[in-house]
Amino acid sequence: MADIRPSASIEAVESGLAAQGYIASRQIATAVYLAQQIEKPILVEGPAGVGKTELAKAIAAWRGMKMIRLQCYEGLDEAKALYEWKYAKQLLYTQILKDKLGEVLGGAPTLEAALNQLHDFGDVFFSKEFVEPRPLLQALEQPAGCVLLIDEIDKSDAEFESLLLEILSDFQVTIPELGTVVAVAPPTVILTSNSERDLGDALKRRCLHLHIGFPEQKLEERIVESRVPGISQTLRKQMVSFIHEVRTLDLKKLPSVSETIDWARVLVLLQAPELGHEMVKDTLNVLLKYEADIEATMPQVSTFIAKASRQNVFG
Amino acid sequence: MRENLHRFFRAARGAGVRLSPAESIDAMRAVSKVGFTDRTILRDTFLLTLAKTQDEKKALGDCFDLFFDQPEPQSPPEDGKPNERDADASNSASDSPGETSGDDEQTEGLGQLAQMLLAQDRNQLSAAIANAASAASLSDIRYFTQRGIFSGRILDQMGIQRLRDDLDNLAATNPALAERLTNALDGLRGTVRDTVSQALMLYGREEAENLRNEILRNAPLSRIEPRQVEKMRHLIRQIARRLRERYSKPRKRQRRGHLDVRRTIRRNAAWGGVPFLTAWKRRHRDKPKIVALCDVSGSVARVSDFFLLLIHSLHEVVDDVRSFAFSGHLIEVSDILESKSPEEAMAEIMSKVGFGSSDYGSSLADFEDKWMSAITPQTTVIVLGDARSNNLDPRADILRRIAERSKRLVWLNPEGRMAWGWGDSKMPRYSTFCTVVRQCATAKQLERAVSDIVASYQ
């Protein structure tokens, strides 16, 4: 059993993240706490724009660690993610070696003696100096630990997933020519996914699985409060409840938290005292990204505004 | 508590959450960090470590609520105590009144269970039930038919025998008390029955599901009852998942030893053509291309329904599926199946072509007129139907041309082999042009047929 009260430390995580402007739900805080305690990566899934990437940034800022980000895309391979040999340098090295060869082997009378002498020099060619560390290897080499963000893992190929397995379960990588590189301090690993494709079971098994959905109304209000400090309480309540109404519609892309924040900024910038019919219609394009979605929402705007202001009165 | 966790993992598996031993170890480690004090944190912890999809999270959440809803069996402080209690209950009660002397004079000389029931001490009673349940290893319950046995065992453990003796004695000496006791006993039976039902829900689900699925897999698809259709769809989806997992491996395989000179030179251009990186020739494996022609006339419609569902759930494995449905004439249904839910899609297909009397000849002619170009030498053509063409011209010549154009022509017939060629069945005429002819009446046969088709591309 942990010597400190777990609920207290989970609250500490919550307030720590809040100090960085990231308002976490209890479940997110529990995930972050557990990831630290049992040293497991977190796999974060959820719709776009609910703050999956922000979570990693907030953790890094809160713990004062460096954040290393690996953006995944189709065709990402180990040369770009893990390590690469510095070929140019290796080439230069062979050139120098050729020049110096006579000098080094000058005293050897026979070919055999010369070869033996050469062997004594050791294998410098595939050594640490010639390795160019890419994000994954960099993350293992940070002496003070770091937050490793592997963003949009679902965009990468299935082969790349298998490449990650070693690093995720044991925090180490094996470079055939050099041997195994073990993490100096185990990094906090966050993987994000938009569920564009199903991830393999092997990868999921190695992670804590956290699903971040659209936040509840209260939580979203707090998020807006922390991100857009200039907004009045009335407007905040109205706009958040308006967005919650919009999310009940059957749209191509539902507005998520990032859209809420953008819209709040826009409303503050336009100095709107409260949610007005014209104002909403003019700024709806901040919230919805498809023409069809905007058309579907337009007729409902008045109803939603009415509902939002009514709720404001009673709630 | 560890015992309880293990039971919870078993229950979770029953609820359809796939748990590997490694995941349960993770969960144990996580739980040892957060402790048991706060139930919401514990719930979150399980959801984070065990469930790996949204569906699983929901199932696990429900399972958690159900599991921790029941009174936890209090573990006895010493090991000897439950035996003692059993001894008390089953043997004579000579020493039990001394141990737990009731306030009521009348309860003197009664068994412990009787005293407990009369005292109406709910906590004590539920603890006793829980202890008896674990002594009767209630968590081993698998099938609903075992409910009676387990209820009986639990009641035995609690000392129902002794209680009956008491009742007999009391009936003579103190009828009022006997009546009270009888009522209490009925209540107890009810509680035990509920406990057993709950345990069945928690632990029996997996086995019961397996048994039901096994029966369903071997049931003829065409005669399936309407209430089982939903279950069957679920089963078909499971089959699709299994096939996907088996066949969606990477399709590129390196051919070691064959250097791809062009790509090697291009890749090493940066280092003056010194070949640091070598590129090897690869062999591409084709993804299956499938053209499916499904008879949706009365007798075969159900089978076609499930077949189309299966084929269209194989996105990762099958590159390109074009589906056609026919009875009197033939239409393409790929778009309907892609854009709608299985139920709606099938309803729409049925309203367009379904339930007519089948005419294989004109349907094949429709196909040749409009869609013959869909067939390439990589295509597998699957025809699903009973080949009963109501004595109309079978147009087997079109089928021959289809067979010549395609990689393989597979005919799946829901009827048994015995019936082929009888009555208006034109199966023997058609089967000469087919690469494979199979009977396909149950989910199991359907799985094997589709699996073979996909495997021929590996």
C-alpha cells in the first residue's frame, strides 16, 4: 500500500495540471497518477480537439521536464523515429582511416600481423559517435527523464507499432550493432490516437487506456475560465450550454473543446455582452468546420440560444 | 482481498472484457498503489488498466457496479471458525446457546440459523450467506440449470437441516414461533436465490455465451428464429473479427537475395552512390477482390443476409468487394451495404429485388450486360444460391464466361448435397464451371467457406 493517501496525490495531480491551465477530470488525473506509479505509458483516445496533446504538454510543464514529440504519419520508419547512422561522418572516417592506414600498420612485417593490429583498434565504425538519435532514442537518453509524446499513433503503419513495443514495455531499444540502450530515467510516455484505425492488442496491452470524451458542462466552463480569463460568467455559461446543445445534433464534425476555446476568444474579442442571435450566426464558422454542418445548425440557433439563456437563469 | 480481485477478473471476462494475465497483473499493481478506500478511484483504475475500448469500458463499468454491489464475504478472522460454525449448525446445538445466547427465552435450544432468522439481524445473515456461498464455491456456477443445486448447497451449508428439525419441534410446542420461523425461512430462500442469480450473471455469462454460440454456429441459417437474428449478427461480427486478425498481416514480403538496383541507387544518391542502404525486391500479395452474387429470393434470403454482412465486415482483409443481389433480376447493392446499418440495408435490398421467384438465367444476363467488366483475373466470384431457377433457362453459358474471366468461381449452396439436381435445381449444370462448390447452411460452414476464399490469396 502506498504510504501517502492516494486520493490526496490524485488531487495533487489535478491541481498541478490546473496550474498549467489544464483542467483535468478525475479520471484523467487518476491515469496520470497511475502512469507515474506503475511506470506505464498512457494511450489516450478520443475525438479531435479534446486536449489529448495538451495533456502531454501540461504534464511536461507541471513536472518541469522536457517534452519530446514524435508526430506519426504514414511511412514513418525507424530511421526517422529511433536512430540513424551518420553516414557522411562514417564516410569521412573511412577516408581518414585510409590515409592513416599506412602509418598505423607501418611496423607490421606480414599481412597477418597487420590484420591483428587492425583488430586491436576496435570497431569504431559502428559506435555511439556515429549514431544520430531520433526522438525515441533521445527520450531514453534524457538524464532527468522527459515526457515523450507519440502523437496520432493511428496514422502510422502497423509495422511501426511493433517497433514501439520494446520501448513501451521495458523503456529500452536494441540497436543491432551496439546492443541495448536502457533509459537513464524512464520517460513518461503519452500516446494519442483518433481511432482512425484499430490499434493492435499488443500495443494496447502495454498501455493504460484513457478515453477522453467531450467534457461535462461544469468542467468545460472551468476549462474556458482557465483558458480565456477575460470572459464574463454569464456569457461563459451561455456559450458552453449552447455548444452542448449543438453536440446533440447529428453533425459531420462535432465542435470539441478547442473550438469552444476559440469561440470564447472570438466572442471576447467582439466584446459580446451575451449570446445574441446575430452574433452566433456570424461566428458559427468558428465552431463548425463544414458547410453542411453550419446549414444543419442554422435553423436551430434561436432555440438553442433560448435554452441556453433559460438555463442560465435557473441554473 | 486478492481472492476478491481474482473473482472480479473472472466476472469481467464473463462480461466480455478480454483480459490477459499481464493485464490483471497490471491491475493488481495499480490497485496496490491506489488502495480500496475510494470506490470511484478503484473503478477508474480498473477502467484504465483492464478495458481497452469504449465498449469494454462500458461493460467493465457495469460489471464493477454489479460485483461490488453485493455484500462482500467477510473473511473469517481465524481459519477454524467457519468449520466450527458448520459443526454447530449441523450437529447438535448443545453448545451454541452458550455461545450466542439469545435475548428471547423462546429461542433457547434452537439452532444457530434459527436464532439468526428470529433475531432479524440482517448484517449477520448476509455475512452468513456469503460465507456459505464461498464454502459452496458459488463462483464456479456456469449454467442456469445449476441454480437449484447451488441454492441447495448454500442452504445446507447454513444448516437448513438443523432448522427443519427445529421447525418440527416448534410446531408441536410453539406454533406462533414456528410460523414466524417459516416466514423467515421463505425470506431466506428468496435471498439465497437472488444471490445465486447474481452470481450466475457475474460468473456464468461466459460459459453460457460459449454454449449458446456453439449451438448457434451449427444451426441452419435459413431457419433461424427472428429473436436469434440479433445474436447471429453478433456472432457473424465475431467471425469477421477472427478472420480479420488471421488474414490482415502485412502484405509485403521481402524477397531476400534479389537486390532492387534502381531503388538502391536512388536511396544512396546522397552519399555519392556508395550503397550504405540496400533495397530488396518485394513480392506483393494481392488483397482479395471479390464479386458476390447473392440470391435473395425467399428460401435463401437469410443466408445471403448473413453472408453479405460477413463479407462487408472484412474491410481490412478484402480490398474490393462488389455485391449484387438478385431474384428475378439483378442489381448492385455495394453502396447500400456500405452506407446503411445491416438491418436497414437488408430491408432496402429486399424492397428492391427481394422475395420474387428466382430467375438465374435473366439475372446472370443482367450481370453480363452491365458489370462483366468488374471481373478481372484477380477476382474471386462467389455465387450464393440454391440454383433453383423455376424451370427457366439457366444460362449456364454465362456462368462459363464468368469462370473464364475470373481467378476462381465459388458456388455456395445453402441446400444439402442430397438435394442438388432434384426438382428444378440446376446445380449439376452450374457446378461444372465452378472451381469450388460448397454447402453453406450454417455459420460454421459460412466461416470456413469465406476463410478458404481469403486464404487462397495469401
